[in-house]
Amino acid sequence: MESEPQIFQRKNNMKLGFIIGALFATWLTLNYPDQMRSYFTKAVDYIESVATFITSK
């Protein structure tokens, strides 16, 4: 079992990681909007193809 301070530290690390990731994603989107739009479109297309593959079985 984890002690209370370890659980607290893990929660804080997760919150900090989420905030850093959100700031990085915002910075990328503001500085490279066309590239980010392209990557997002590719990600959506890939997820749709995986979903189609899974539901076709």
C-alpha cells in the first residue's frame, strides 16, 4: 500500500503534467496552426479507420 504522502505526490504530479501538456498543446496550436490542423485531421482519420475496423467484425 502507498502511504498518504506518496498518493498526494502522485496526484500533484498528474495535475502538473496535465497543465504542462495543455500549455504545450496551446503553444503548438498558436504557433503552428496549419501543421496542428493537419496532425489532428490525420489522428481523426486514423481513429475512424480503427473504429470502422472494430465494428466491421
